[in-house]
Amino acid sequence: MEKRTTLNKSLKAHWVWAIALGSAIGWGAFVQPINWMETAGPFGVIIGFSIGALLMMLIAVSYGFLIRSFPVSGGEFAYAYISAGRTQAFISGWFLTLGYLCIVALNASAFSLMIKYVFPAIIENVFLYTVAGWEVYLMEIIIATGALIIFGYLNIRGTGLTGQVQFVFAMVMVAAVVILTLFVGIKSPTPIDNIAPLFVDNKTSFAAVIAIVAIAPWAFVGFDAVPQAAEEFAFPAKKAFMLIILALVFATIIYSLMILATGMAAPWQEVANANHLWGTGVVIQDLLGVGGLLILVIALTMGIFTGLNGFIMTSSRLLFAMARAKVLPAPFQKLHKKYDTPYIAIIVTVILASIAPWFGRQALTWVVDMSSIGVSIAYFYTCFTAFRLFKWNNQSSSIMEEAEVGPVKKLVAFVGMVVSFIFILLLLIPQSPAFMGKESFISLVIWVVLGIIFYVMKRKEYNAIPKKELDYLILDKKE
């Protein structure tokens, strides 16, 4: 049996919290408020995200137990292996890879979008082509790719550096959002009137809220960085659950404050009808001037940087774990000689994510839907595994003897399974208010076909590995 490649335990608890929070926030909280209010209205969005966060907390119960029991890289890939076997583990890992890569690409593209708004003369050089009505320029591709390369390099340098950077960025982001909201509330002459109507007029309040709840897997996916980083914890794994809950609470507050700040600054329906490149940026600049815009840009930049940093790390750890299990090519588990990081997995993550900026802003919408599907499937496998491991009574578990007796936890894990499945249906059923677009669906089908082809190519080698050896490689279990 070959020696298992392992990662250094260098991540502190507050760094992991910052990775989870920063990954969850990303760019959406600062770029999408007007779009979300068009879908559900200000209160519809806040209620939708609050419900989404509560549902994520139910799912987090399963994560907390599994991280404590199996503190290894791979997260949902490893969990699916425990309860459903090696083929289901590949499916979980493949879809989760899609979700992670999409979010890395989203943040890189959003950074170019911000630069385009603040410094349009820089971006609008060397026009290339138009995609879905959106003009693509060479400079925005260069800027997005440059951001990916920088954070890829930081991740290669090790989690000690990226963890410290992430915590600083996260704290600056939180402070900027709070200050911006206070300034808008003080400066706006009619903040309450501007927020009205609280819900959109063209659909029921229930449908409006559900449309926002459906994107909760994408909006809060950052907490999933915690299980991927579990192998590198320099603290007891039992703290993971509380770190996830704190990240979800802070993320919900930031989403809500940005909706309030955007809504109070100007009548949101008028802003939506104006079809601005960046509606939040326009209303903040009109109300607070360049200083207010600077605070918003700082918050957005920190959100993008924390998203890039967090998900490059998360993506590379998933690829590393799948390669260690021999379902992906061996080079993905190779560690840097000096920094002991999976540098090839990091480089491949950066290369794949750099494809998205070539498709323009419209690609962001496609990617959101695809990432939501990917992470929802991973959530389902996690809750399913926890459901099987939790016991109704003192009878031994068929999977592991040390499984906890917890009828309430077992019920919560079952609810998490149902919630995850509902998220998937909301995105796949055509009549759903959150049904993904045609382009997203086509892209998803292509990813599924690629997964089938890849698995067929690796199936013989993967299935030939003895279970005892695979248990060791994936779960670090020698017996």
C-alpha cells in the first residue's frame, strides 16, 4: 500500500471562519442587489436569504458531524464514498468541482466588471466580439486572468499566508458594509419611501421569496470551504460547526445590509428600469459621491478577493483529494517541494476558471445556475451520509461503530436531504420560478457528458483499488 500524501496543519480557527465568510459573499452581494430586487423586492430578497441561511444551517448540522468524524480534504467526495460507494463519490466530486470552478470564474469576471464601471476607459480597449448582447474586450480578460494568477500564486505559497490575508480582507469587507449602510441611512432624505414597494408587483410574495431561496446554495456555498480545509486544521475539528454557523450569520447580515443600502439610496424600481451596468454603484455615487463609491468599491474588492482566495483553495483541495483516491490523474496530488501545497491542482483551477471571462457578463448568469446545481448535489450527499451514520437508538451502525445516537440529528439530516433535493428541483423543473436558463442547462449537460466519458476511461483502474486501500487514501482509515 503506497504512502498517503498529506497536507500540513496550519489553518487557525479565525482564518477558516474568514475563508467561509469571504467565499460565501464574493461579488454577488455588491453587484446583484438591483437584479435580486427586480426578482423579489427588497423584503422578498431579505426574507429569501434569511430562509436560505436557516436551511443551510440545517444542512450544516450534517457537515459539523462529518467534519469532526472525518477531518480530511475532499469534503463531500469523501462523505459520498462513506455512504454510497466509489461511483457515487465520483459523481459528488465531479458536480462539486463544477460548482467550485464556476464560482472562481464568477469572482474573476466580476472584478473586471467593477473595473469597467469605475475606469471604463481602461477596459473598453481592443474590442473582440459580442456574446449574448454583451461586448467583450481584451483588457477585461487580461484583468480577470491577472487576478486569477495572483491568487493562484498566493495559494501556492501556502495556507499560512492565504489564511492571514483572508482574515484581513474579510474584516475590511464587514467594516465597509456597515459604514456604507450607516452613511446611506443618514444621508438619504427618504430612505423608507425609496425601499417601497417591499415586494415585486408581477408575482406573489411566496413566488418572489422562493426565487431567492432557490439561489441559496450559490449564495452561501462558502461554508463548504470548511470541510475542504479540515485536513489542515490547527485546532480541534469539533469547532467546525460553530465556524460554519458564524459564517452563515455574518453572510446573511451582509446580504441584507447591501439590499437595504441599495434600496434606501434611491427608488429601486426606477433604478432597475434604468438598466445600469452597476445599479448599486450608480445610486451610491449619486447619494454619497466619490467617497461613498470608494467605500463600496473597497467592499466589493474585498468580497471578490476573498472569494477568489477561498475557492481557489477549496477547488484545489477537492482535486487533490480525488487524485489521492486515484480517480483523477496523479499529478493533482503532487505537493510543492518548498510550500507543501497541491500546486498543480491550483494551477489547473486557475487555467479552467480563466475560460469564463472570454464569454462576457452574460456568462455570469449561466455560471450561477450551474454552480447552484453542483453544490446542491454535494449537499444532498453530505446529508444522506450523516443520515445513515446517525442512529435512532443504541444499535450499532452498519457503517461505523462510533456513529452518534441522535434521533433529532438524524431527523435534521433527513430534512437536509429533502431541502437539498428541493433546491435541485427548483433549478431543473421548467415551471419553477428559479428554473435555469437554456444556456445553463446546455452547459450542465456538457459537463455531465464529460464526466461520463472521464469516468468510463478511469473506471477500470478506480474500481480495481482494494476497499481497504481506498479507505486509507480517502478517509485515512488504516483498519
